[in-house]
Amino acid sequence: MERLKIALLAGGDSPEREIALQSAAQIEQALDHEKYDITLIDLHHRDWHYTAPDGRTWQVDKNDFSLTVDGVRKAFDYALIIIHGTPGEDGKLQGYLDMMGIPYSSCSMTSSVVTFDKITTKRVLAGHVNLARELFIRKGEHCDSGHIVETLGLPLFVKPNANGSSFGVTKVHTREELPAALDAAFAQGDEILVEECITGQEIGCGVLIAGGKEYIFPETEIVPKNDFFDYEAKYTAGRSDEITPARITPEVRAELNRMTLDAYRTCRCSGVVRVDFIVTPNGKPYFIELNSIPGMSPGSIVPKQARAMGMSLGELYDLVIADTCRK
């Protein structure tokens, strides 16, 4: 049987580039190479290249999504997208692959556009999940610190509207800290969200619907040793405790499962997704964000959840590949 020729697309153009490369390396190692012919392609702006074992690099032909190495052309059957941020999570790459007629592992272009944009995601999910109050601000608009604090209270969060891994996110404790936080968020993009701070347990919920079956992963409780689950806490060993399964009641677990599946379906997701919540002390979950291409590096949450449910990373992506190829 001929192996499926997979382009494992990694890297990308966002501050999350290095994490995406780590995620792709772990997935390449986990996949069954007897079943798949895997070629890791590093995307960085217009440079889409494969690095051969001898160190030579070869460019992807974007006209037909093929790769020619030493005169031998390979036309890819499938794209496994492991790019956090642009162009993997914001729909750009999906649009290109749709034009090329290549099936891929992630959410569709439309779903990716929606879920990458935080304010749009909240508007779509309103009525389906509990949401923190927010103010949406565009660069150049007047930002009155007094009005923001009066409306949302303190502490509060300032975050870019379209970014991941907590880049540009600040937890603001005093009115005096707000201008610098706004500047940090606007340094990552032209639109930002200022949200009220919901206190409680942070819970990450992995989910996949494939072959008509729902796979709800054991929830992970995230206990950061920093002020919140920022970039350092996410990717530095020892800066957070991640407890799987989470220490929650059966009632809270049931509500998290309901909201996670509702968010997945409402946003028309495909592939593996992680939905993050804050659960208040009285057991009420509030939606934080939806990660359409969650981290798969050694320290990431979803691989740990898969192991906790008795599934290897390779088995997880067998399900994703089979399902998205079929679609």
C-alpha cells in the first residue's frame, strides 16, 4: 500500500514560531512512518522549505504544492498544519490549501478566521458559553483609563485581539499600570480587548470530533506560579503545575464538557481543539479562548491529556488524518 504523502507544515510568522517547530518535531516523531511519507516544511513568510538530512534546502513550488528534490518531484496528498498564529491559525494557509485541493488537519478557513479573532469568537459564542465583560478598542481610538476601570473594575486583562501564547497580555492591578498594558497589546496588533478579571481555576479542555465520535479529553487544571498563565508559565518547566484530570466536581466537569462541545460545533471546528475556561469558586465556567491548533510540544497540555486517556499522539493524529481525508 502506497504511503500517504504528508506535508507537515511548521514554523510560521508569529511570535509562537519556535513553539510550532517544537510541536511539529514531536508529531513527526509520533507518526507511523510506515503508514505516512512525512516531509517537514518550514514556513517563514515566503520561504517554504524542506531541509534535507545533508543540510541542503529545497523550496516548495507554491503553484501546485509540490517539492522537487534532486530532480524527483513529490506532490503532497495531505497537509498537517502545526503552525500557531499566522498563517496557520488565522485561515490564510487553509485558503491556499483549499485552492490547491489539498485536505488538511485543522479547522476550515472560515472557522479559523472566526476563532483567531477573539472579539468575533465571543460574538459567535454569546448565549452558548459564559463570557467575561469586555471593551474592544482599535488603535487610534481614545482610551480613557478612568472609563475602562469604572466599567470593568480591577484587576483586569489587556490582550491583543488576534494573538496566542499570551504575547502582549498584561494583568493590570492599578489604573496607573493601564497605559503601559495598552501599549504592550497594541505592539502586537491594531485591535485589543480589555476584559474583566474572572478569578478561579483555569481549565484547559481538549476535544476532537472524528468519524462521528466525540473525544472529550480529561480536563487539565492549570496552576501558574506567575500572576497568570503567561508565556513563561506556559513554556518554562516548573513555572506552572498542570493537573490532569482537573480537581473539579462531576457537575462542573459535565458543564465544561457541554460548553466545550458547544463551542467546537458552533465555531464549526475540525481536528484537535483546546478550549480554555476559568471556573469561579462557585463552580461557574467562563470561556477564555479557543485554540484551533493547540500546542503539541513536549510541555503542551493536549499531548498530556491524550496520554491520560490512554491514547498516544500518533494514534490521535491517525484519527485526525483519517477524518479530514474523508471529508
